[in-house]
Amino acid sequence: VVTDPGLKVGEGEIVGKQWNFSEWSNHPYYAVANEEMDRLWRPGGGIYEHINNLEQVTAINLKDSVYIRLVSSTDTSYESSTNMAFPAMYVDIPDDFVEDCCWLGEPNVAVKQKPITGGHGAVALSDILSGSIKDIQSISIYALNGRLVRRIDLTKESALSLDRVHVRGVSLIRVHGVNGAESVYRMVQP
């Protein structure tokens, strides 16, 4: 609460704003966030009050930091209860889309994104397939749009060439163990 009666601010004027609740979209290059507006009001001519509302939703291009406003509230009044928290964005990804493997840093690294059983952290592709191939039932490779790129059945094989797992760009790898365990990895390949 601002108590300085000499403060010269227009009624409802924005005195601050910040991005909040940033969320990834289904596309690796884009995220979405909302903008919280801090407006100063002096109801009844009394003490100034800060009213914070989540009034806008903005799309952010993560590769070049360009952003564009998607939605804005038309009600910015003192009584407004606009709250656009936790925005979400779905981007239609073409089937032939291949993510630039180097835009986030070093290629050739698979990151264990969602371990269903086991630990987490950065691992090399060879570490995913380390140990006995007899422990792995199959490997499924998916494009980021969810399309199955390749499925490798290992129940009848005694060796696996890493070339068979190689998919250019960024993909998700699901390793199915013979004991029912599964792990999902995000893999970046040039």
C-alpha cells in the first residue's frame, strides 16, 4: 500500500509488469507465459492500492527471444478479476520437422527426462544400452510430435549397432526392459 498522498500517478496506471507462469509448449522452440500487470488505484480518493492481475498471455520464441502477445484482457478496471494463470500452447508440428540439434548446446547427449524406474541425469546413448542386451526387450524411437520413427525388437538379437538407434535431430527414446521396466530419454543427434 502506498501512503504518499503527493504521489502523482494516473488512476489505474501500470507501474510495473513481469512475466509469470512460463510453460513449455509441445514444440521445443516455443514457450508461453502470462504478464502480470501492477496497477495503482486510489479508490475513493484515499490511499493508493497496488492491484496485480494476470492480464496477458504471450508466446515466446526460445531460439531468438522474439515474443508476441496472444491474448489481452479488455477489462483492466479496479474491479477486474482477470487471471490468466498457467497458460498453455499447442503448436502444430509438421511430420518432417527436425529440431536443430545444437540450439541448446552440445549434441550427442541423451538426457533421461522421465525415468519410470531408476535414477535421472545426463547419460550417453552408449550408457542407455550398457549392460546386457538381454535385459532390453525393445527400443521405440519417437519424433517430438509423437510419431513413431522406429521400433527395434531385441528379443531375438544378441547385438545392437548404435547406427540402428541414430535419428537425426531431437527424439524421444523409450527403452522397454524384459522385466517390465521402462525408461524414457530425450536424445539429441546431429
